[in-house]
Amino acid sequence: MSHYKIGLEYAQQQDENDPLATFRDRFHIPKDKEGTDLIYMTGNSLGLQPKATKAYIHQELEDWANLGVEGHTEAKNPWLHYHELLTESMSNVVGAKPIEVIVMNTLTVNLHLMMVSFYKPTPKRYKILIEADAFPSDKYAVESQLRYHGFDEKEGVVLWKARKGEELANYEDLETILETQGDEIALVMIGGVNYYTGQFFDLKRITQLGHQHGCVVGFDCAHGAGNVALNLHDSGADFAVWCTYKYLNSGPGSLGGCFIHERHAHNKNLNRFTGWWSHNKETRFKMRDEFDQLAGAEGWQLSNPPILSMAAIRASLDMFAEVGMDKLTKKSKQLTGYFEFLIEEMNNANIKIMTPSNPEERGCQLSIQVKNADKKLHHQLTEAGVISDWREPDVIRCAPVPLYNSFQDVYYLVEKLKEILK
Ligand SMILES: Cc1ncc(COP(=O)(O)O)c(C=O)c1O
Ligand SMILES: Nc1ccccc1C(=O)C[C@H](N)C(=O)O
């Protein structure tokens, strides 16, 4: 029996009792023409702006204005070491050790850099396994790596597909693929939380399976970072990459994150593309030294990083440090569980939730399939003040984000959906 209840009063009560409710006020919530808050359900695409972000960026603009180049060492937060201010809180968000984590570049760039180090194809073992509904950028990236190494991308990509008539990938099928083709697969690269179905994969299980068959295992955690407890270190994954503009609320196109497991982070013999920011920090500015590889994930950096973008990430991570992933995921399970309950209460035969019903196998997103619907439904929802996301042919993705979405947001979202489908 579910402990959730229907009706507005219940949603109001849940918001009153929510220990994280006050965080909503610390975000800019987009509004309609009348100034009413929109129901924002697309934190899985672009997270909202923390009100504090402006001050964090302003600090760096001021220091740049007043100090010019001296800001590298004299700014309130000296730019030469700025990225270090992000490492510990980012490590906590993704469940890793600080030595394993670096904020740098953008997501697809980091994925390529990780494949430079970890995709080492041989004539016999060169294939890359991805999930069938991988985000297009990930698919294009692995295909181009295959081509770069002189392999045929059609033959080289192995897809982990859902069974006929099902939407979710099944671990038994992964086992079968690895048992039959494991010795040809160099790399298993899976989206930690699938962007389309919202399925949160068991990273540890996949890593163990891949390793048993001699494959390297990496994850794209774009939809996981700041959304679910990734426990990257314990998963044993070789590497992971993610972005910070979704659940980590750091602004469009902001920098990405990268995890390299401790057992590799000091390995100076791995292939890498390097730049002056991969070089020993102590001697970097002597300029004439022979290259001296910096240890840890920091050693994968190439360039001096964009401070303004890092300032936005710091504003967000300071909030994550204040809340902690435990409290956040606890509320998230409540909120998304409530969302699922209300959808099921609609009792509409045309509606099916694709996302796993087990709270351990999903984050906050629910992907809702609406049979016989088309993009008009999405337009109607938008007209009704709901910002959601439409994926062809018939899926609405909604992600109630525990930091700023309320139980009432979810209540009104479902009320509007009912109204439209009537
Ligand atoms: C799973 C996944 N991979 C890749 C991307 C693309 O990332 P970027 O444009 O930051 O490289 C996204 C989001 O846009 C994503 O969700
Ligand atoms: N970065 C973007 C820029 C423009 C439009 C969308 C995005 C997204 O991030 C989409 C996201 N990956 C998603 O799963 O919807």
C-alpha cells in the first residue's frame, strides 16, 4: 500500500514538512507573463540558476577589473588554484576520492580524452559496447574513436538493447553479450542514468561484468551527477564523465567533470593528450622544463580553465555541500514516488511510465509514454505553464528536482496533464 495520498492538501502538507523546502527560494524560478512560477520539470536538461551564482561570478569580474593578470595569484580566490576549490565538494557529489576527480572541459571532450587513455583497441579486441538508447553525442563519439583507430564503426559498436516490447535494458542480456563477444570488446561505455528512459544502471555490477571479460568500463554520468548516489569509487569503474549544467545547476555549456579511478590516476604510462596544465604545478611556470606529468585526475587537464564558469559551479557545489547527497536523494525518492503515484492514480490506459518503478533504479526523472499522443500534447502542457521535454515518438520526460521542485509542482503538473487528456 502506498503512503501517498491524492488531493492538493496532501501536497501542501508535504511541502510544509519538507526540510529542504527553503532551498527553492534560493533559485530563480522562470515565470509566466503574469509573474506566476512556471512548473519547471527540465532540470535534467538545464538546471535552474541559483540566486547566489551572480555574486560568485561578480567576485571574479571585480578581481579581473581591479587586478588584471595579478588576479591569477592575488584574487580573493586566486585563479591559479581555483579548480581546487571545486574538487572536494564535487568528489562528494559523485562518491569519489578528491584525487580521482577534476572539473575541466566539457562532457563530450572529456569522453574523448578518457577514450584516448582507456580505449586501447587491438585487431582482436576493438569493439565498444554502449546501451541502445545512448545519447547521440556519446554514440557519435565512440563511432569516431573507432574510425580514428581504423575500424568500421558499424561493426565496432555493440548495442545493449532492450528486449522486443520492452524499454529497459536487462542485465541478463548484457551477460549474454559479454559471454559471447566479450573477448572482442575493448570498452563498455554506458550512460549511468539513461537520458531517455531514466533507468539508473547498477554501475558496480556492470563494472564487475565488464572487468570479468577483460573490458575497460566507463560511464557517462550526465544524468546522474547531482541526481543519484553514483558511488563512483566503489563501483570500481575505470573512468566517468559528466556535465554540470543539468542537476548541478551551473549554467548552459558550463564545464564538465571527470573521474579516473585511483588505481589509474597515478599511472604515468597511460596514453594521454597533454598540455601545460597536465604538467607539475610546482614547475609549470618555469616554462623550459621537460614535461613532468601531474599526478591524479588533475593530470588530465590541458588548458588553464575558464574561471567565470568555475565560479558558477562553485556557487552550486557550495549548496550541494550544505544539503548533502543523502538528504537530497531521500527527498528525491519521496517526490518522484509521489509523482509516480499520481500518474498511476490517473488510471489512463494510454499512459505508461517507462522508467523503472524501483526507486533504486532511477533518479528523479520519469519518462512517460502517452500512446496516440503527438507533440501537440507537449505544446498544450507548455501553454498550461509546464516546462517539460518531448522525445519522439511519444514520450514526455519530467524531472522533479528535489532542490527546487515542490510537491505542489508535481500535483499541479498531473492536474494539468489530466485536464489536457480529458
Ligand atoms: C548523456 C549525455 N551525453 C552527452 C551530452 C552532450 O554533452 P555536451 O554537449 O556537454 O558535450 C548530454 C547532454 O547534452 C548527455 O545527456
Ligand atoms: N546541452 C543542451 C543544449 C541544448 C539543448 C539540450 C541540451 C541538453 O543538455 C539535452 C540533455 N542532454 C537531455 O538529455 O535532454
